[in-house]
Amino acid sequence: MLYALMGEDTPNSLEKRLAARPAHLARLQALADAGRLLLAGPMPAIDSPDPGPAGFVGSLIVAEFASQAEAEAWIAQDPYVADGVFASTVVRPFKRVLP
């Protein structure tokens, strides 16, 4: 089943985010290589594709997992959690309708 994994950034976490990004992307690439990643990306803090020093307020990942517990365990091990980028995470079942 698909799950939406959402992380909310801690304030002023841009430096931490940039430092943890390579490890974070490697985990996402592993999901993509397994054909389990639908989409992933950050949410800019301002209305711009490149928010510069304003940074980001969080991230959204939609991926396939065997269960919600597995999705929760996956996000709990993410470098953005371990390195203090995310202040909190939420995992919800997701039903794709379009496209």
C-alpha cells in the first residue's frame, strides 16, 4: 500500500538539512530503485522553487510499504530525523487516484 510520509522541519534547520541530504537522498534512491517511490520532495518556506536562505518547512514522500508500521520504521531511521532536521513526522495511508 502507498503511504504519505511527512516531516516538519525544526526552525532554522537549513544547514542540518543540507548536511544530511546526501544520506537522505540515498535512502530515497533505494526506494526508487525498488520501484516503491511515487514522489518525494521538500516544501519551500516561501513561494519559490529555490527558497535560498528561507529554507524549507518540511518534506513529503509517497512510497509503497507493506504496512504503516514499516513506513513509520523507515522514516524513523531517516537521516533527517537522526540529525534533527525534522521536528516531527507523520505517516498516513495514501490512496492514489490520479494520474
